[in-house]
Amino acid sequence: MKQTFTVALREYVFNVKRKEFIIATVGIPLLFLGFAAVGMIPALIMASSVSRQQNIGYVDLSGTLPHTLKEIDAFDEKGVGGRSGPTPVKRQYRFMPFATKEKGLEAYAAKKIQALYVLKHDYLKTGKVEAYGGKGVAQGGSRPALNKLIVQSLLKNRADESTTRRIIDPTDVQRFVQGKSGKWQPEGITGELKRFFLPYIFGMLMMVMIFISSSYLLHGIVEEKENRVIEIILSSVTPSELLNGKLIGLCAVGVTQMAVWVGVGLMPMAMGAGPVAIFMQSLEIPAFAFIACFIYFVLGFLLFAALMAGLGVLGNSWKESQQWASVASFIAVIPIMFIPLIGEAPNGLASRILSYIPFTAPITMMMRISLGEYKAIDLVASILLLALAIWLVQRLAAKLFRLGLLLYGKRPSVMEVVRWLRQT
């Protein structure tokens, strides 16, 4: 046991001083913040480039709109592009009539209007409208405003104001979701975003953390084996003590890294001010999610690191070891493919099945816990199954580790590996 903790301490001190560890610990949070900032730039540019008030010209050859119409103001309360967004914009469109299409195009060329719509003679039969202007003008926010204007004109003196309003905008749906307490609450735009954002962030955090720490273990073993340092080390410790010491030490490295990342993530909420803090507080991340991060990281790391160590040690080079370890990597990313499904139905059949499979449980359960929607039995069962899988995988990994440490020059086949495990 003493030798195991000696190895663990050495692995911890060595790896936290590595340049790669420092860059990953500091750089990845900055990278996520950078992606968030870059993602906001297009929306900010679009919002600033589109004026709150736009002049829209139209030519009515069908007689649908009143001939006495001069200039009329119409409002579109949708976001850029005519769609509801996280920050809907109440934009004003001033519609200006023109006698002919040529006069309207002249006004467009002179930049007096931003778009021109032409209602053809047979508009009432076909509904065809010609749109002239910049790219996307037919799908832009002025189109819904034009539709409202036409409907108002068609229903004038035929329906009262309330009926006209409901014909223009039949529904204003607000979604209610049932919380763990059984109480129904309005979800809103933040709730819809939460169902994708939280599973993605927590799932990616768990996957990146597990594989960064596991790669340290794999790289260290391969390097020591290639340099024949492993032969000297094995004169002082047993293969089992070496493997367990590396697992404990690198698990502590991962916990340290995660603590820094979680701390950086909680800083905006602790400050309690600014748009980022308001947004994160609106997501209502369960407090247990941060505790679960550490629980499932430790379990996930011990499982995948042991598997990678057992398979990776069979290679004679870093490239060969990566090929063996890629099996574990492929299995672990499966929950990432199911993010939309898990976000929409955290307690659905697929989500629960993935929670019971040890190799997919850490990432899947973190996604579900981040949403605050999981069953207690799934939590307990996933932890127990993970613990059982860790015990089994570590026993097999220890056998492979013991056989593969001094294996040089020959890459064993899958059948040879199976035969070794049977013989030991």
C-alpha cells in the first residue's frame, strides 16, 4: 500500500507541473468562453446592421389594399429574420405605396426603401407576390408585417378588431413543464435552451475530463515502456501497485482540473451581476449536479483509465497503444449522439438504458442530473453497476498490465490476448 501511494504522489506532482496540464486547465475554460463570445457576434452584427425602422415599398396592382392608403406603420415583434429569438425585437416597418414597379425600383436604387413588394393583378387568386431587395428579403421580418397589412385590409369592415387580430396571430403558445415536485411551471425560451445547453455542456465536460486524464496515464505508460524505464520501476514495485498508484494519482489530477473548471464556471453566478450571471441563474442548474460531476468523473475515470491502461500497454508505440485504446473512446462518445433525445426525454427508455450501461452511464447520468430530471433508482443503480464494472475491468486490466509491460517487438492479436486472460 505504501508503494502504491508513493507512485500516486509521484504521478500527481509530475503531471500537475506538465505544460499540457497547465494549458488544458487554463485554456479550455477560455476556449469555451471564446466560443460563446464568437457565437454571439453574428447575432450582434445582424441586430446592429438592421435598423429598428425600415421603409418598405409596395406596388398594388390587384386593388387589395385601399387606394387612399398613403404611408402606414406596421410592427413586427419577432427577432431578426422574422423568427422569435431569445431577445425579440420590436421593429417598425413603414410601408410606402408606389404607382408602378419602375418608380419603386428607382426609390430602392436611391436607398429610400430597403425592399419592394409587388402584388400582381391576379394576387387574390394566386397569392403571388414579387419581392425586390437584398438577399433573403422574401424571408425577412418585413414579410410577416406585409402579411399582417394585407390581412387587415382584406378583413376591413368584415370582422371586428379582436377577430382580425386572432386571424393574423391565431396562437401564442406558452409551454408548461412539470418539475420534480409535480408543480407545473412555464418553460419559456430559457427552458427550451436549457434542454440542449446543459446536457451538452455537462456531457462534453465529463467526456473531455475523463479522456484528458486517461490520456496522461496512457502516454506515461507508453513512454516508460519505450524508454525501458519500466524495467527499473518494476524492480521496486509490483505491476498491481504501479497500476493502482497511477490510477489514484491521475484521478487526483483530474479532480484538481475539474475543480478549477467548475470554479471558473461558478464565478459569474457568484458575482451575481451581468448578462452571463443572469443567464446562468435562469438555467437553474441543480446544486447536486456539481457534486455529481466529481462522483461520476472518479467512477468514469477509474473505468476508462483501467481499460485504456490494460489495452494500451499491449502496444509497442504510442500509435499502437492509441489504436487499442480507441475502442474505449468510441463507446464513451455514444451518449453525445443522443443529446437531443436525452434533453427532450431525460426519463425516457433510451436515457435510462444508457444510464445502466457502465461505459455510457457517467456521461448520460451527468446530462440527466444537469436537467434535474432523473429517478433515484437510476442514480443508485448506475453507481453500483459502475463500481462492479470497475472491479471487473481492473482485474482484467491488471492481468494485461502484468503481461504487457515487458512485451516488446510483437503486437499481440485479439485471440492471443483472450488466451492470456484465460491462462492467468
